[in-house]
Amino acid sequence: MLSLTVSERLALKSRAHALNPTVMIGNAGLTEPVLKEIASSLKIHELIKIRVMNDDRAQREIMLEAICDRINAAPVQHIGKILVVYQPNPDAHKIEIRKMPRHKGKRPLTKKQLGSHS
């Protein structure tokens, strides 16, 4: 499983906000065809949203970890029934992760300051 820094995760969260879910995991759960679809979507888009049709939050967390372990991706966010996953593709490389904006004093901005920063 890939790991992301806090600033990379924040940048990817903001990029994922406007995305629509590309893959849906239904009542059958995380099957091989679903994993293949997630892997092919990640190769094309690098950052995707996955909608899970399951009411159990713990089960969704397990699914997110399983997805990231099996296809070597990084978990970005889990909000409600939506999972956001990132896998860099050197061939496509559509997403450029920029570093966090800084103060005059060269310290990274806090989350509260980032919320009001445009």
C-alpha cells in the first residue's frame, strides 16, 4: 500500500471533491471483477471515487484497506459511503501534487488557514 504525506492527501482531497464515483461496490462485496474495474479506472484517471452500498462503516474501512493492499494504491479519504483512492501512473501522470502554501515565516499553513486560503 502506498503512503501519502498530509499535504499530498490534502491536495488530493481537494482534487477529488469535484469527481463523481466511477466504480460501485454492490451487495456482492469486493469481488475480482470489481477489483479489475478499480485497477483499470486508476490506470486511466489516477484518482477515483468508489461508492460502497454497505451500511457498516467498519466493513467499508476493511474494503478500503483491501483495495489499497491488493492494487498497491493509497487511501485518500473515506466519507460516508464514498472511498477515494489514488494510484500514480507514470505514463498518464495527470495529477500534479503541489506542496502546501506557506506563510511569510515559511511555516506550513494550518488546516484552519487552508480552509480560508484560496
